Amino acid sequence: MDVAAPLPDIASPKVTAPDEMVDGRGRVRPHWSGLLGALCGLPEGELALRAQRLDRAFEEEGTAGLLPAAAPGDRARRLDPVPLVLDATGFEALAAGLAQRARLLEAVLADLYGPQRLLAEGMVPPELVFPNPCFLRPCRDPRPGAAPPRFLHGYAADLIRGPDGRWHVAADRLVSMEGVAQALTNRAHMARTLPECTRAVPMRPLRPFVDAWRDMLHHAAGGDASGPAAVALLTPGVGHRAWAEHVTLARDLSCALAEAGDLTARGGALYLKTLRGLQPVRVLLSRIDGALLDPLELGGRTSLGVPGLLDAMRAGGLAVHNHPGAGLAEAPGLRAFLPALCEALLGEVPALPSRETLWLGDPAARARVAAAPEGFTLRPAARGVPEGPGPDKDPRAWCAVARMAPSLSPSLQLGGEGLEPRPVVLRMFLLHDGAEWRALPGGLARVADAEGRATPLCKDVWVLSEDRAEIRGPGPLNLPALPIRRAAGDLPSRVADNLFWLGRYVERLDDSARLMRATLARLDRAPMLPHDVAEVAALARCLQDARLITEEERPSSGEDAALRRALARAGREGGRLHRLTGEVARLVEATRDRLTGDMHAAFTVPLRDSRAALLAADNPAALGAALGGLVRYASGVAGVAAENMVRGGAHSFLDLGRRLERGVSVSALLGHLLAEPPARMESALVLALELCDSVITYRTRYLHVLQPAPALDLVMADPANPRGLSFQLSAAERLLAGVEGGGDPSLSAAARRLRQDVEAMVAEVVQAAEPAQAANGLSPRLLALKDAVGDLSDVIGRRYFTLIAAPRLLGVDTAERGAA
């Protein structure tokens, strides 16, 4: 359910409400018997352990973001191990009632955006339409006889069972329908954590609903199975509270996950920007407020909408699910008129009532509320908060909603082992499959606290199956045979950008941790020998280049107190390492749709532990241990990417970012270390081998004889050393040549030239009569190489991420430049 949206108003818990598990005569309802029998069969205290296991499973499998967020520092459960059970007959009645309500809202929207007969006949007050920010005038088609578009493709409703034992609709959800992905994940975790219960209770599966939804979307897109971007889910982005829901839903529905910046409208059509160019989008599953979808016609921020999107809809090249103007029907005040509208538009009596709502523009309604104010809650009649005066001055802008105590459902006691009754609100989901409305046989239930406020605790919803119940799956699609593909699919430019920078930040974190660890190891030596002091001075230059310390904090005259304080501060909140780990965490979330559950957990759980260890480190030994954890984390990311990601596409840009960042860091490292005078070159080489993780290899090749030429050959020119400089540039050259669509020859040529420069540097040292002097002379050239690799990274960003052609590519000949 919406984390930010409040639960519907409920009365004080002192009001007695019927229990979901017990009927009016105090007997357990039959559909609860199977679950209660399974729960009673668990050993004492086992249910509480299973609850802890549930919460841990969400954290370890990277799906915790699907659950409502707890308050900071609150470790309360977020998924109750006791589900809400619905019998088949009751569920079918709810599904039929909600399907009727969806048809009614569709008819209301078609009139209000069309002929507006309901306004002309006084059946809907204009105060509920024209001042409503969700009424989008550019979406109205006033032409007589014009066929209205379909406004609703999906529908969700929040339900409460009142004291009369009937379910009532508390809120309609037409814009934000979050919860389907959470329901699927809840069911999967419940099946693994409480198999005794899921086996004991015959319930309807959820997957056929999602399969039908996916097939409906792709059928609406023309059934073109060869167009991976034909269907896209538009999300506000990684910072949105429902980001995890959007990622999971896009994966389950086999559609592209896009932000507004990934899309462009041209020539009456919508396109997704990918590395291969513009790919047409025919169906857009929107998770953004309709008023923000097109800043050109509707206003709003360009970062959230796509200019020209409404024009693409009018041209017939794009269908948006749900229609941008559908939010108009969420107006709370409209519920006061739905019973009469149902009879007028459908010729039917509402099968499922709303919670009683009174529009205060009616004098009789105002009198009734004034007579019993404690029984109602005042709300804006239209969506949002009115900017004008309050209900006393402008009652037409307000409505009154009757307070209602929802029924109670058994839940595991917080911090205990027994069950206790807690108020619940049920959210159900419906889909229009092209012919009729069908309901998800389950849903989400949110638990309220003793004061009636929403809590982070939610429940899975089980609908009992019957032998005669028909399990409807998706029908067959007549699609052409798929051609065999071994190239990567179309990768959105934003995703490639995030993966590229994820690789860079992971390597930057690794480089910083290695530098700090090497420095701490030398500062801990007592007494420090002259070569230790020289090595710390050389490391301090590298630390300053990595922005871990300032120039004032570099040691001088043997005084290193400022350096120690700077290293300790880097791991604390706001320090350099803290910011780097935060960037890595943000980019992992931004690329979540390209990571499996295991990969996401491998990229997040160790990082969370390492970050906590850094914050808790209160001495050099603890800080060194935390730095070791960061080094292992970076190695783990590289290993998981190497073994779990198919080559090409996502893996290429993640690896490219790692290679270029390591090229920058090794160039800077060697440039600062080789600045040591020739007499102290041995200390510089020791550090170079240590920080490039090449000490063992050097010893096995050359024993304990340390010379500039073989040492620099290993860390600079050896094509087999994965931490060497040449290896990074060679890998970048290969990756740039293999980018989907043939890549840009000028970029791979630039990487090749940089690699050849590195090999030439080492050759000069090998051939020099004074190798130490020659090595010292490489320092400015290596620092210039660092800048050149950084420039190559900038050009890659312009070419593939912002799609801007560079006028000049690192001195590469024009004939080699290729298409930009």
C-alpha cells in the first residue's frame, strides 16, 4: 500500500468491530480453521522465530524496499506471519462489486472528459471537477459522438469491513496502484518461511493475474515480441518510495523500466533512448501523477514528465495505462454521488457501498454533520488540499467522511508469541484484460495501531480455492517465431550511465581503502624507520590526490597527528568513505532492474555491514578491519559481475567503468610514487607492488631482487596482470569495440593509443642505463596519463549517455572518429 498515504480514518479502538476470524456468535469462521490448525501445530515460540526469519529474508534477498518503511530505529516486523484469509464466496462478491465500481468510474470519466452531460444535468457538482488539479483540460474531447478512450486499465481499492459486517470502499486508487509486486513477494516469502501453513490452506495462486496483465500489455502494443521497448513502465526514479515496487513489476511484466529522461516524444510517437538509438514505445504503464506527464501542455517539472507525450496519445501512437486524466475519479467528494450515478449510468444498484460520504455543498449534508460532528472526518472534496478558506467559509470544497471502525484480524503480538486482534485495511487489485475486469485473488492488508494510524506491518492475503473454482490463466498469443539473439538487448542510456558509474565508484572505494590501509599499517609501526617515514610521505600525496586528506594534513617533520585524525574522519558520517559508500548504494538501487535478487543482495548486504563497521570504528585496528571489508566487497562485486552477468550490455558498461577508474587510480598512484628521488626509488616500488596487489607475483618471478624495470613492467605493461595499467586500457579497448551496434571506433582507438604509451614508458625504463632515474622521469607523464584516461571517460559519457557528439576525441585522427 502507499507508504505516504494515510490509512482511511477509523474510529477509536474502544468501538467494538466484528472480528475477521470470529463471526457474530463468537465462533471461528470456517475458512480460518485450516490456518489455525497449522499455527497450533508449531512448537512454542516458533511463530515468533518465523516472523524474524521473514524480515531477514526481505533484507538478505534485496526485497526489503517493497515493504512499508519503518520509523528510523524501529526494528518492528514488517510482514506479519499471520495472513488475512478470505473465503471464496466472499472474495467473488468483492471482485464483482469492484468490477462494477470500475465500470462506473470508467463511465463517469468518459462523460466528464467528453459531453459532460452529468454536469449539465446537475448529477455531479462542477466544484468537484473544474477546481480539481486532476482534471486535465487538454485531455478533454468535446466533439459530439467522438469515441472516448479507455481511461481505466487497472484499478485498486482500499476496503474496510464495518460494524455492519459489510465491506466498504474507503478509497479508490487509480494513479498509484502500488502493491501487486509486494503481494507477489509476500506470497513467495510466506511459502518458504511458513510451508506448513501454505500447504495446509488451499489458496488461489497469484501468478495467473500477472501473466494476464503482461499479455494484455503486449497485446495492446501490437503483440510485437521483437520490440523490447514496446511496453515501458514510467517511474519517478530511484528516490521514489515505490522504486522497488516499480523495478519488480517491470521485471514481472517484461517491460522496460524508464524515467522521464529516458523518453522523448517526436513526430507524434514516444521513444526510449537506448545505446542503439530511439526505440518506439507503444504502451506506457504510468506510475506518475497524470498532471505531471507532459510539462509542455500540463505544466510541472520536465524531470518528471515528457514534453509532447499528450500529442503522441492524440496521434494514436501511444496508449497510457491508466489514462493521465483518470485521477479525477479519486476525488473523495465524488463518492457522495456514486450511488445515484450507478443507477443513472449502469442501471444498477451499487453492489459494494462506499464509506458514507457527504458533500458539504449540500445544505442538508452540512446540517447532518453539524448535528453529529464526532461521527465524521472532514476532507477536501477534490484531490489535494484546497488553497482557499476552510469548510466554514467555502463548504463546497469539502466533504465529510463517516468514521468507521474496521474489523480486527489476528496478528502476532509485537515482541510476544501469542495472537492479538489488530484493525486491518484490505487493498484489492483489478485488471481489464480487454474483455472484462478480473481481480487478483489476494492483495495486501495493512495493520493499524491502537490509535488507528498506519504501521509498517502488512499482511499477505489468502483467498481460499474451491474444487469448482476456475483458475484462469492467460490465453495463447499468436506470435511469430523469435529469431535467435546472442547480442545484448537495447540498454537505455541512463542505465548504461548508472552501471558505468557504479563500476567507477566501486573501484574508487577500493582504491581509497587500500591507500588508507597501507598508510595505517605504517603509522602503527613503532618506532618508524626512515624508509617508513618516506613511504608515509609518498602515500600522503596519493591520499591527497584521492581527496582523503588535505594538503595541510600531510605529515611534515615527522608530525603525523593531523594525518591520523584525517584518516579517522574519512570513515565517519560525512567523511570521504561514507560518501563513497553512499554513492555505491544509490547506484546499486538505480540499476536494480538489471540485477537478480542474489546479485542485489551481494551488492548491498556486505556494503551495509562495511558501512556500519566504518561508523563504529573508534581505533586504528577497528578502522583497518573495516577497510579490509571494503576491499573484499569490491572484489566480491567484481566476482559476482564476472560470474553472474551475461557479457555485453549491462556487464560491458559496469566493467568499463571499473577498468577506466582503475586506470585513473593506478596512473595517479604510480605518478605520485615515482616522484620520489632515485635514491628512494626502492620504497616507491615496494608501495607500487603492494597497492597493485602484485607482491606475490613479483616474488615468484624475481625472488627478493627489487629493480625498477621488472617492477614497472609488472604493474604497468604486463597484459596478464588484472591490476596492471596496461590490462585496464586493453580491457577498455575491447569493451569499447564491442558496444552494441559496433561501438565508436575512435574511442577504442583512443584506449589503444593510451595503452601503447604505457608500454613505451616501460620500454624506456628497461633500456635506460639508469633505470631509477628513468622511472623518476615517468612521474609527470603518468599524471598526464591519468588526466587522459579521465578525458576518455568524459567522451564516453557524451557519446553514450548524454548522446552529444564530441568535436574532438583525444587527438584521434578525424578518419578514425566514426559516427558520433
